[in-house]
Amino acid sequence: MVQDRRVLYVGGLEEEVNRDTLYAAFVPFGEIAEVQIPNDPKTGKTKGFGFVTYAEVEDAAEALFNMDKAELFGRIITVNVARPMLGGKAGKAVWETNADNYFDKPGDKAEVGELNE
């Protein structure tokens, strides 16, 4: 999976920061294609991070250099090149899906007492 160096992860966001605020903070470094701030589906509140996608890799690099460890709304933010999601299942613990049946594969079960033989 190829990493798109135009997409920046921005962490440590204050709850009040919205897409317009994040856009305004990052637009001085170049043309922005997209800004995303995911919300928690249960609470509707932001998760405290977002993504800024630049049109050009050079602009993203400039923003990364200037904005990592900068202050935004009273918080020090972290800016990194975003990593692609693995498996496309964000926000779900790997042990949640079929956890009770994980070890129930044919041939894997041992009867009580077999392990002591």
C-alpha cells in the first residue's frame, strides 16, 4: 500500500476546532484539496484529530515542517504524514470480530486431559 505524502494527520486538536479552523490554519502553506475531522459515531464529538490533504507534496512538506508542535486553540498539535488504514477497518478492535470463535478451528481443540498426556 502506497503512502500518499500529500495527506497529513493532525493530532491533539481542541474540541472547538472544526474543518474551517483547520483549513485556515493550514492554507498558508498551499492549496488544500480536502480537510476531514472524524466524529465519534456514538457521541457526535470530534475524536481530537483530523486530516489535511494538499494538492502538492511540496506544500504538505512545508506544512508539516511549520505546523508540527505548533499551537492551535491553546493546544500543541502533532502533524505527521498520514498512514494508510490497514485492512480498511478503522475504529474496530481486532479481537471484537468473532472473538468467541477465534480458536474454534477444526483440529485445534483438545479434549480435557489430552494436554497432560
